[in-house]
Amino acid sequence: MDRRRLLALLAAGGAVSLLGAGESRADFPFDTGSAGGIIPPMPGVTPDYGPRAAIGPGTINALPGEGNRMALTIDDGASSETIGGFVDFARTTGARLTFFVTAYYPGWLDHRDVLRPMVDSGQIQLGNHTWDHPDLTRISGGAVADQLNRCKDFLWNQYGVDSTPYYRPPFGRHNAAVDAVAADCGYTVPTMWYGSLNDTNTVINEGMLLDAAHQWFRAQSIVIGHANRPTVTRIYDQLMDIVRERNLQLVTLNDVLIPPR
């Protein structure tokens, strides 16, 4: 099996036997299945990850329960080039991603025609990251509602999706007052993270991003990255190597969670 096919199967939720000569299952942190692998889904069919976990209203920063899933979530969108890079990455490998969209950035319109079919299929999920990324704890309740509703309307009008109930507060800053306003807008699940690609530093390079991925790409984690700088577009193969080595399944939030009604 060639490298691209292998990565596509893993990212799409399939698993293949990674055992080499002389290796046993004890050498690997996750079971790949009693039959040595899972048949990948047909194109256009959502992979079966088993029963989804019901969650209540409130903040999440990891996927509940046990398993080998990982949610790679990508924020902002200041760089249209980087949005396009992630779209190509998902299209090439079958990776399932969740974007938290800052709707003000034009890149979300630049790539709409390519991105929307992937959203329609469920491979890409879109969440709310506000209209133009203010600190929600420093503005009025009315301004918080406006930020969330403008992004909500954008996602509905341009992508045909209801982005509730998941929202990611800019800078990760929220409090009870912000969450109450967000809940009134339909966003009952502030979505934080377990680990980060550390790609918001003033100076970043490929090595720094890979070090962060080695640290945080773990089972049941929600990992945050950003579509703001093209550096990450040069290491997609290496990121997928880590996914493969750890037998992780990339999932969207909708793949594995049942949100509160």
C-alpha cells in the first residue's frame, strides 16, 4: 500500500495493521482490531466510530471516554493561503477537521466553493469563533451576542450550516456572563482544548510545530491550531506521520459527540 493511500485510510477513520516483522501488538499503544484492521468507509459515508457520547451544556476541552480519536480544530483564518492549505490537506488525505471560523476574514469566502462540499459531507465541521475576534470578557453582553450572531448568520448564509452549539471564545477567554449570552444565541458548549500546535508565537518554525504535535497529539484530545501562517502547510506529511504512528483517528466533534438539546 502506498504512503498516500495509507494516510488517507488512517485520517478518514480506517485503521490498518501497523505491525512489522518481529513486532507484536504490545509494542503499540492502541489496539488496531482483532482482525488486524477495519475496512475503510466508502466515499461519502461517515465512518462509524461507535456510539456517540452525550454531553451536557458547559465547557469541554477533551473528548469524553476511551478510544483513539483526536479532534484537530483550526481557528481564525487570517491567512487565505493557510485555509486553502488545510482544505487541500483534508481533500488529499481524507482528514476530518473542525474549523472555528472568524467570519471577518475573506479567506472563508475565497475557498467557499471548494470547502462547502466537504462541509456538506460532514468531513469538515464549522464552529463559531466570532465575527472579528474580540476578547468577549471585555465587551458588553449585547456586543457578545452581535459577535456570535454575525458569525452564525455568515455560516448559515455561506455554508448552509447551523454552527450551534459549539463556540470557541477568542483567546480562550470567557466567563459566566459571556457563556450565558452565548447560550441565549444557541452556543451552550464553549469548546476549549487539551493541547496546542503553539502556532501563535511571534516566531514559529516547522520544528516548533512538530515538537508541539509530538507532545499533544494524543488519544481523546482536542488540539487547537490556527489558519494564520503558512508554516504549518509545509509539515502536513509529518503531522500525519504522528497520527499514523499513534494509530489515532481524526474526527470532527459531530462524529463523536451528542450535544445538549
